[in-house]
Amino acid sequence: MERKFLVPLVLLLTGLFPASSDGGTPFPDILIGLPRGAEGGAALISGQDQPLPLRMSVEDQKVNPWRCEGMADYPHPSRTTPHVINQHFDLKCAIPAPHARIDAAMYRKRWYGWEKVATGSADKRNTARLRAVTPWKCPQGQRDRFYGIGLFRVEGGGKTWSARVYNENETHIVCS
């Protein structure tokens, strides 16, 4: 079995995006992709979609009081449940955040495009770690490519930090 290593590209939730007054999504639709073969995320700064440097100044760190990062691994066959494809979305903070939430979805490649096959979410208060999983029960022997996306949110002090991260397989996965 091929080993998957998690290469954490930091996803610092530093963008300040106030909730919208019309009841719509308060989060900008910014999708941050990963280099081929990489697992992890990228950074988001106050509405910009440029990556943050891996080393941040003290001033930059003051913007994100919990120093949270989010990561997405590759979709992969479950190691514990037969005939299931999983993808994990993890949020880790240096200091427990007042409120954290992850909403995630996994898609499989079809002849007509991408089909949503699984969703997962996690929501917790006063936490430094949070995981959402998108499990999909698959027919044994079926071969597919998969793609997952997660929306990470941290709230506190009347402000919300958010970012989207995705990851996909370049090759087919066989359901076992």
C-alpha cells in the first residue's frame, strides 16, 4: 500500500470577513489549490488569495490570535472500513479557538464532470483540534478519481476567519 504523507502547507485563517447582512454566505468564494503531489493547504490574508510566507512577523501573527491552520489529505481507501473512500480535513490551532467549524464535500470524476458523493462537517467550541471526514461507500473493484474541498471557519471576538482548501488524486483509486 502506498503511504501518504501529510505535507502541511500552512493555512492561516487571517482574513477578516464580516457576515453578510442579506443572510447569504459571509465567506468570499476563494478557492486555493495545491501544487501537484502536495497535501495540505495555502494561506489567506484579508481578502487576498496570495500565499503567506512560512515565517511570519510578529505583526502578522497578531492578526490571527489562535494561529490556526487547516489541512486536507488525499482521498484514500479507508484503513478501517472495507469498501469506503475517505478524505480528512483537519484544523489545528496553537491556542483553543472560541468556535471552529469545517464543512467538506468529496466528488468523483464522471464522464459528464464531477459528482458529489459525500459530505462531512464538524463544529466545536473552545477547541484547538477539529476533524471532518467525507466517507463514501463504494462498489468493490470500482476505479475512480476523487476531489475534496473543505471550508474552514474560526470565530471569536465578533469576527470570522475563513478559507477553502481542496485536494485531489491525479490517478484512479480502486475501491477495496
